[in-house]
Amino acid sequence: MGDMGRLYALRLRDAGWQHVNVCDRPEKYEALQREWEGTGLTVLRDGHLVSRQSDFIVYSVEAGNIHSVVKEYGPSTKVGAIVAGQTSVKAPEREAFETYLPRDVYIVSCHSLHGPHVDPRGQPLVLIQHRAPDEKMRLVERILACLESRYVYMSYDEHDTVTANTQAVTHAAFLTMGTAWAQLQAYPWATGKNPGGMETVKIYLCLRIYGAKWHVYAGLALLNPQASVQVTQFAKSATALFQLMLEGRYDALAARVMAARRSVFGWRDTEEGQDVPGHTRILVSDGMLDEFYVIAERVSKGERGAQEAVRAAREEPPPANSHLSLLAIVDCWHVLGIDPYRHLELAATPVFRMWIGVTQNLFRSPERVLAACRAGVYDVSFRADDLEFVVAARGWAQAVQFGGFDVYRRRFEMTRAFFEPRLAEANKVGAEMLRVVSMRN
């Protein structure tokens, strides 16, 4: 009964399914029973009782704990039951299910590619028919129809490839931004250096990630080998680009960035990206960025304050910005040969959809890209920020390479503590921005 478990349980109850059995760790039984008394959910003491009585069972636990939890409760699974897992990385889940579940039960796994505070309607929901006949798959589809999500059918291996391509570098970028700002002891919305919609997206999606639980991102980064490759390359890309900036090698920097632009987006060096069918469809327009800025200012300053901020932003252009995070992520995709659009419509998370949209918005204009390169080489306004960003990127890459959950958690929670006072506000702004993106795409 973590956040995603609660989402599923309440949706199933509201859809009219009977005997929705739930549990948490045994020591939480009494508290959980008091919390859900009279709600229509059946609170049981532990996973043994849930497994013995239930026909459809979802393990909604951290990827790092799936092995031990299934080892403990899997042997109690009711004969003929269907078992699913809600983990973000499927390789350990598959191993645990195949090792500890009885042979007389079925496996049809799942993964909602969104957070617990996002409306699941229309969002991708991965279904994995691993060890079950078609009629069991149809039953799972009926059960989960109450989420009103869009089914995406994959294998375990396909799932881990897709989630690495659509989430690993995205999370790394936002985690890095947050750590860099925390080390600078600078709230980016208060420094005056980050006006406008593009910076608003960076700030509030960063804070949205730090407003979630650390294990949501740790499992994907530490247990998915492909994710480790991508996070490592992201740090290498950020380092290489920053070194060119420090050395004053504008021509080399521009050539590398424009090569990445051609590779990832398919646009020629002098070509303005167009809103046309196919992978060059514009996901986040200039108008949407302006709308995001208004949303953020309205939440933090009220309607009058928002109007004043927008008026000031229109009268004075934003300061030069190297946009190192955006340059690095496109360089990373280029080096690894990743097409970020490949899985966009198939199984992209809301955060990834917005992130690729903002990245695309910058790279859509050759002049914007070259202006970022000029700022990185000739303007020192963001030099300290970029330095901390590179250091943070390498630190996160090392945390992933070492594979230690404790190191990952400590880095995450240290940064989260710095932003704690503004996380509630960030969730409001981020949710509204994601709603706008979902409506327009």
C-alpha cells in the first residue's frame, strides 16, 4: 500500500470489484486497518493472506526489494491466480517470479508509466503476457480497465529497453540539476537568472522528481544495465561539452552540437524545425512555454504577480544561457545512437514527453543552439552553474556505476532536503504543466 498500490486499490474498489485485499508490512497492519476501516478495502495482516485469497495479485514494491518479497510470499499464491508486478525494472521481477512462484499460477505483469499523482487516463500501461494463456490476459485487461489507461503490450526485455531509453537520462538530467543548485545553495526561481518558460520547465520538473520517493528512480538506474550506460554517457557528454567551453573552442563546440542536432532531429544546420507529421512534430511550442511560465508565476505570486512577471519577461530578453543540460542530453542520444522519438508514442512517461519537447524547442532553431554555444564559451554568467552541473552529473554516474542503493538514497535525500520548502508548490505547477502537455499531444 505505497502510493501506486493505493492508486490501484482505490480504482479497483471504485470500479465495483469485490474483495479488494490489501496489505503492507506486518508491523503496519494495525495502522493500515484503522486508516481504511469502512472504505470497502479488506486490510489483511501480510502478503501470505493476500496471496492465499486473491485471484489477481499485484506486487507493488520497490524493484530492489522484489526478490525478497516474492521469496517470502510467492509460495502462498492461490492455485490458478494471476500475478503481476508494478516494478520499474522487470529483469529482477521476472527472475523472482520464475524462481519463487508455484508453477500452477499465471504471470501477466504490468507497469503504469506515470507517477501516483498523475491521472492515469490515457497514460501508457504496459502489459506483459509472460506465462499465461490469452484468456488470462483478457481478464487482466478487464480488471485494469478501471484505470482508463492505454495498453501497451511488451515482453520483459522490451520493457526494460523502452524504460531505459525514455527515463534513464531524463531522470539523470533532473537529478543533476537539483544537486547542482543545492550545492550552489541557490533556489533557481529566486536568483533572477532563470526567467521564461524553458527554465520554468527545468525547475519545476526537477522539483517534481525530488518530490517523489527516491526508490522510484533508484531501481531503474541501478538494476537496469542499459540505464547505467546512458547515465554514464550523459556525464561524459556534459564533461566534454563543458571542457570545450572552458577552452574557448566555440567552433568545435558548435560543430559537435550541430552534429548531434542533425543525428537526433534530422534537421539540416540552417533548417528551422517544422511542425510536420512524423518525429519532427513540435511537442512544446513557444506559446506553451509562455503558458508554463504564467502557471508557475500564478502559483507562486498570484494573478497580479504573474501578470507583472510576464510583462517584465517580455520587455527584457532572458539572460544568455548555455543550456548545458539540454546540449548534453542530445549529445548523449547522438553518441549512443538513441532515437528518443522511437518510443515516444508507444510508452513515454509524461515527464519524458515534456523533457523531449523542451529539448526539441531549443534545438528547433539553429540560432538558439548557436546562441547557447556562444553563451557557454563567452559568457561567464552561468559558468559556476555549469561547473556544479558537471560535477553533479559525474557524481550521479558514479553512484549508478557503484550500484549502491545507500549512496543513491543519500545523494537524493540530501538534495531533496534543500528543496523541501517548495516541493508542494512544485507538484502543483508540475501537474498543471503536464496536464497542458497531455491535452495538446
